[in-house]
Amino acid sequence: MRIRVRRTGGFAGIERQGEVDTAGRPDAAEWRSLAERALAAGRAAPPAGVPDGFSYRITVDGKTVYVADPHLTEEQRTLISRVLKEGA
């Protein structure tokens, strides 16, 4: 499973991206479960965010959803954080 996250917005407007490929990882099932839950709560089009907030595009194996601060689920927040940390 290939998971990509793109973050835009924020006070400085700096874009950040990360990607994780879970193939062959011992924690692949955990990543899959987290990604599925994060995608389920996402939107097909970018939602309205807040001034200076972050907007995110999450793509998992070709399926893309959009989310924005401050309306992230716990699963989305965790997935975004992990991908941007490990996939930078």
C-alpha cells in the first residue's frame, strides 16, 4: 500500500509532502487499518478550511480524499503525522 500526504496552507503557506510504502513492513496491517479509517471520513473535494489552517490531500493506492484543520478525525491526524514524519 502506498500512502501519500500533501499539506498546504498554514501561516507561511509552505507545502509539505510525504509518502510511505507499507509493502514488506511488519506493521503493514496497522497502516492499512489506519488509512482505511482516515479515507472513510475524508471528502471527495477540498473542504473549506480556516484562515492560516492546513489543508491535506491523502492518497492511498490511487484513491484521494481531502481534509482540513480543524476538522480532522483522530485517525486522519495520526495518519498525516506518521506519513509526514516517516515519509519525508
